[in-house]
Amino acid sequence: HSTRGIYAIKKCHDPNVAIADIVFVHGLTGNRESTWTDKDSGVFWPAHLLKNDVPKTRIMTFGYDADVVHFWAMASQNCIGNHALKLVNSLAQIRERTETEDRPIIFVTHSLGGLVFEDAMLLSKNSAEPQIRSLFASTIGVCFLGTPHCGASAANWASIFGSMTNLVKTTNTSLLNVLKPDSEVLARIQGDFHTMLRTDKPKGIAELKITCFFEELPVRGVGEIVPKHSAILPGYNSMPIHANHMDMTKFVSDEDEGYLSVSTEIMRWVRAIQNAPKESKPEQANPLIPRPIDVPESPQ
């Protein structure tokens, strides 16, 4: 479950002509490759499956230090905010260097990666830097897989993350003290993100499309990690994935029911981008060709 050493953005598919960027953001105990890879078959579905369904997209995965012990050790320093900063800066750099700052973006997030995405959108929206602010303007859709959206008490967060820490043999008791201040950070993110969703978008910025996916199976020996009521957003589409919290991001083939559910949402959004009317740019005057001179008509 270690995430060390696999940070920043990895490009999985980068065609010469792409009409959208797709960015994957993993959650706690995950990393930018293993979260999206089926252990038995080795299928890394962003590269092995998705690129076939949306070939005209640049597909990337973002990695950050989501080790359980490190995460909670830095909780008082607003760890989610630090990861969100890295996400917006890493993505802005790639888009600047490839001159693709205006390209639409779709995010696919798992677990706490969804909260990192939400904070990244808030940072982007309120940034004074145009290259950072453009990320908010360009983001048109997000798939949340098992993201704990609802405001929860420290006790509820302890039950969620305590279950996950058991998987890496970390005792629960030492984490309880930092859950309370960090849950205030999470509550702030949720409050601000929901306010952002309710606020009218500026002219020219599309409404954010959202689909939430929730786990149907418990983790063996642990139980349910993120319950359905926490994984969905009222008013937005939601679908089940017949897997537990850890396996809901891993698909074996393009016939996998979970893959079909997630990829169809992405395909619909990409198709909408492809079919959107192109903005016509005003013709530029050629400085080498003399402009015609208006001659006033002679009086009759």
C-alpha cells in the first residue's frame, strides 16, 4: 500500500491531436499506477482500455504521498491542501509546456482523491495566476469513485480511516487525536465546493458534470469503507460498482460492468466536446496587404 516514490503526473496516452485531457487522482494508500491496475491480469485500465474508447484524449495519472502514516502525521498542516496545490501546479505546467491551456479536462478520482480534486478546483477558481485559474474554467466533468462527500464527525472519519489503517497494520488509537482538526478541513472543503456548485458559472464556462460511483461490497474482514449516502451527491447521477472500496477502481476488460459504467460517462463527455460548435475567430488583417481606403462619394 506504499505510495512513496511515484509522485507527480504520468502520461499514459498522448496522441498528436487530442481534444481533451483526462486526469486520474488516487486516494489514501493508493498510487498513480497500482490504484488503477488489476493485480492478477496486470491491466492498467487508463492505458490499456480507456485509450481505445477515447483515443483523441491525453490520459494522465497524478501521484502524491498518500501513505496512511504520512497522511495523518501531516494532518495539522492541511495535507489535502498541499496535495491540491501540487495537482494544480503539475497540471498547469504540462498544459503550458504543450500550449494546451484551453483544452477541456475530465477528472477521475478515487476516495480521498476526490477531496484533493475538490480543493484543487477551489484553489484554481480563486487563484491570481491565469495558468492556474484556467484549470477551473477548463474542467467539464468528474467521476467520483468512493469519495466520502458528506460532512462527517470525527468518530465517523475514525471508523472510515481506522478500517483502512488496519489494512497496513497501523493502530487506530494514535490517529484519533488528529482526526478532529482535519475533519474541520474536510468540512471546509465540502462547504466551499458545494457553494461553488450552486454559484452561477461565469459566461463561457460550462457547468461541471458529475457522476458518483459507490461500492456495493465490503472489504473482507473490515466492512464497508465509504457508505452509499456519503459517496453520492444529491441531484447528481450515481451508480453502483459491484466491488469493494479497494477493488472498485480495477477493471480486467472493456466488458467489465464497472468499466462500462465509468467509461461510458467519460465517452459521453468527450463526445459532447467533439460535437460542440467551434468558436469562430475573427479574421486577422494581413499587415502586408494594404487596407482599402474609403473614398467619400462626390456630391451629386
